[in-house]
Amino acid sequence: MLVLLGLLVGFVASIPPGPINIFSLSHALRFGFWKSVSIRLTASALDATYCYVCTVFTSLLTSLLNRGALVLRLAGSIVLVAAGLYLLRQSRAHGLRGLDLSRRPSGRGHPAALTFMLYVSSPSLPAFWLAVATVFTSHRLVTHHGIKPVLLALSCGTGSLLYYMMAAKLGGKLKAVMKPEFFEKVYTLMGIALLAIAAFTLVLFLIAL
């Protein structure tokens, strides 16, 4: 029962079109299914890690999150701007190269590293996993120690990985039938979306000062 609930939570949590989802899908569209594996594995591993840590150290992390919320918002804005500019550069490269998948992604940053930065700088993800941990522990579905937190974390990470794999597979099928100009537009829109999210996060940071 615990594993099934964890799979469901991990899968559903990955559906909203947040920065990591946008970045993962755009990379799958441009470079194909297998060249975006590092993004999906990184995000899923971090999902599992956050779930475990939040379950075991719920009270401590709640206090730390309240204290560091402003710093996380500012850091998140900066990383989102970097990711948005990265996608805009990819859009220009796509327009020049078409669907030449033999070319490596433009830019110096590795996708997994950028995914890691997007994840750890997000103030909403720790809050989400703390909420998940609170619900599971309050209903005594899991304790703060033992094997159950591990099972919950692994199942949540697996659930998110299943979603990312399905989304990337869909992106690979779209890539096979769409023209290069379509993906250039998609990359541009996704880059603009990340910059818009960054602007919104920065406004929240300034309001909270």
C-alpha cells in the first residue's frame, strides 16, 4: 500500500509544468529520448532524496525552510533566468542545425547540473515534500525511522521517473513527425516561460522584503 501511494505521489507531483518539466521536455524534443536521460534521472533521484530527508527530519526542515525562504526565492530566480537563456540559445542553435542529432547541446553547462541547480534552488519543492511527509507521518503510514521512509522515498522517485520517461517518449514521437521550425518555436516559448517564472519568483522575493 505504501509503495503504491508513493508511486502515485511521485507520478502526480511531476505532472505540473514547472521549470524542471519544461527543461526535461524541451531537451527530449531537441536531442531525443536517450540524450535527456540524465535530466530525468537527476530529478527523480532528488525527488527520492528530498522525500526521505523530509520524512526523517520533518520538524528540523520546517524550521530551516521558514528561515531560508527568501534566499531560496532569490537563488531560484537566478537559476531560472540561466535555464531560460539556455533554452533560448538552444532555440537559435536548432534553427541553424535543424534536426542534426549528432551535434551536442550548445552551452557549457551539463543538463544534469542545470537540473540539479533548478531543483535545489526551488523553494516550492522542499515545501511540497515536507507536506507529503507530514501527511504520511500524521496518518501513521510511515515513521521517522526504519525501512518505511526508504520505501516511500524510492517509490516516489520511481513514480516521478515513470512520468518523465512517458513525457520524453511522447516528445521523441513528436520529434519524428514535426519540422525543425516547430521545435525552434517550442524552445523559444519554453525559454520565455522560464524567464516569466523567474520574474514572478523575483517579484515575490521583493514583496517579502
